[in-house]
Amino acid sequence: MLQTTWKRPGVDSTMTHQTVSFSAGAPVTSIIEMAISYNYEYLAMFTDTGLLWIGSADLRKIYCEFNTSCPSRPKQLTWCAMGAVICYWDDFWMIAPDFLTYFTYQMDSAVHLVQELDGVRIIGNETHELLQRVPAAVEQVFKIGSMEPGAMLFDASKEFEKKSARAEECIRIIKERLPEAVQQCIHAAAGEHEPAIQRGLLRAASFGKSFLTDMPPHAFVSMCRNLRVLNAVRDYMVGIPLTYGQLEKLTMKTLIDRLVLRRHYCLAIRICDYLKIPKEEGASRILGHWACYKVQQANVDDEEIARAINSKLGETPGISYSEIASKAVDCGRTHLAIKLLDYEAKAADQVPLLMRMNKDDLALEKAIMSGDTDLVYMVVMHLKDNLTLGEFLMAIRYHPVALSLYIKYCKDQDRRTLVDLFYQDDQFMNSGNAFVQDSYSEKTIESKMNTLSKAQMSYQQGGFQFYSKVCALHFLCIVCMCDSIFQATE
């Protein structure tokens, strides 16, 4: 008898004690191996006396326990689905298929057991096998002497192919249970791995359906599609030997993702097209992954990769060349990234990545060509924050659109920079006008007169004598007005 202690989930201070008793025999001092079932409901424990204990995961129920007569610790203890336990030693393994009896098998070489949803994988140096319980539908159809409707329908289908009259006799026997027979054949096809046997069962199901007028075709069509996909990924060149139950648990989307991770892009695209998955979720997404892998091939020229990607992707909906270019930047291939961005239709995706690559001039050109003023402002502000004033003004001077937008921004937000911009660009008329406008917003007489003096100087430097004289007259008017106000107060 052993006592086990664990902390109850979600409760920090409460400890739960559970006592496990073992059958009479050599006293058990320790548990040397444990295995939990795939659904976490059953537990198998191997003791130091060679006793195999199988019960519920909460240790409250005992389903069976028997002596294996092998006290050494097994290399692996694992569940085969939820109905059998396997103990594996160096050269043999023992399986308890029904918790009541057990069988021993000798091994020719070392293997590794992998527990699965509906079985266990036996992986050796040169082999990969799957051990699972025979599915109920397969047993119903192929069991010797079976009188199940599925078995009768399968026999009828074979007799029909032989053009034998016995086919009609078999159909007449199961006429009332024909829908059940069709379902059994469909489910039996899911449990088989040989394509030839699958086709025979599906032909039997199709033969039975021809006698039914109200049976929906969805189950049959879906099974045909899924089995075709399964047979494709089970090929040794792909190496994903899934069962139908595992595919249902995994989902088709996850299977496609696994194919992409293994770089089986062509097969993944064909599966998407065959299942009529929307381009954005299927082929386009896979092509995007393929392109991201392509840019990582360091031994291929940038021009060649860019042409190959564009020829394959073209204008496929859902494809973002900017994401592929971003991957190229991460790989240090800036030239390739620029080439790929030339194929990007959205300037909003081009410009940020170009700025990230410090290709500010090109980013500004793309923003201007797009006609999107927000993009142009984004690049201009980026240049303003990262360059000196002189470098910044030189950068935008040769882009009239950018310069005009920046001047408009300065008029509303930064008057000081606006004046400096006009002065450095020898725009004395605009500089003087800016000073005159600023003089109206000054709060004191001194500052207003100082600003007007600057405006007069700008006009004089530009040779605009008339405007200079107007400023001088305006200056005198302010002086006379101030004198009049001063005399009136005295």
C-alpha cells in the first residue's frame, strides 16, 4: 500500500492525499514508471516488483493489475489509445489489450514508442509502424462470417462487379438497413490505409447509395476528399502518416500548415485547390510562405529571385510583397527587398519599409507618386527628425510637392522654421511677408517694431524697394501713434 500526495488544482493551501493499494504478493516499495492516457482519464503504473497497475487518473478506481514477472524498469510505458497499455524493454514489449490478458512480442531492433490519439507509433531505425485497435466499422465489414449490413453490402458490390445475380439477393436481405450499411462502408474506408481497399469500400457505399433516394451525399463526398488528402500526405516522400481520427483532431488547416513548414508548398497548394479553399486562406498564403523561404537562398542572385517570385505570384490576391521584402531585409538582402517593393501595389506598404532600410529619398519619391499627402508628411517628418536642418532642406528642395507641403505645415505649426526656410532658399519676398504676418500677432509694441524691421531688411535684401518703403511708413505710423498716445496721457 502506498500513499500519494498532490496539490489540488487552483487551491494553493489544500493538499490531497490518496492511498493506492496493490494486490497481495511482494511488497511494493516504489513506483518506477507511470503513463497517463491521451485523454488524461486513465493511469498506468509499473512498480519495482514488476506489477502493472491500471486505474483511473484520480487513483480512485482500479481496472486491473497483474504481475509481468519482469521487475526491471521498462524503457517505456505508454498507452495505445485508451484501451491498451504497452511496456517496452530492450528486446521485447508487452501489451495488455483489454486490461485482463497480455501478449509478449520479440523485437529485432531498438524502437521508440510515440503515444497517439488512437494508437501508438513504433519508430525504428528503418521502419515506422502504427499499432491501433481495429476500428469498429472495419471489424463489422471484414470480420469472418459477419452478417452486419456493411459486410453484406460489400459482398453485394463485389458480386455486382462480377455481374452475378447474388448482388440483388444481398441487397434484398439488407434493404431495411441499407442506410446503415452505407455508413458502415464509409467509416470502414476511413479506418483503412490501403487505397485499393478504400476504393472497394467506397464503391460499395456508392452502390448502396444508388438504391436510396433521400440520403444526403455530403458524408460520402467529404470522406472521398479527406481520404485522397490523407493518401497524398501518407506517401513516403511526404512522410505524414496520419489516421483519419488524427486528421479530424488536427483539422485540415493545421495539416496544410505542417506541409508548409516541411516546405511541401506544391502539395499544400494542390490540396487547397482540390478542397476549394479561398485563395486568401489557401494558395495565396502558401505562396507567401514560399516566397519568404525563397529570399533566404543566399546562393541565388537577387535579380533571379525577384523575377522568380514575381513570375510565380504575379498579382495574386492576398499576397503582400512588402512582407516578403521585410523578410529579405531581415536576411540582409536590401537590394532584393527594393526589387520586390517595386511589385508592391500599395504605397502605404512600400514607404515604411523603405524608411526602415534608410532609403529615404526613394521613400519620398514613392510617397509623392502615390498622391497620398499623409504618406508624404510621414516621410518629411521622418527626415526632419533624423537630419540636420541644412541636410533636411537640401533633401526636400528638389521635391516641389514635399517642399510645398512642408511650407504649409510650417505656416500652421512652426513659423520660425518657415522664416529660416525662406531665408536659406533666398525667398526674400516670402520671408518678408512672413515677418509682416507675424508682426500682427505680437503682444508688445517693441516686438512688433522689431519684427517689422526684420521684414524691411528681407525686402531690401531681395531688392523689393516698394515693400521696404511700405514697412518703413508702417514703422513711422506706429511711432507717431505711440507719441500721440503718450502726449494724450500727459
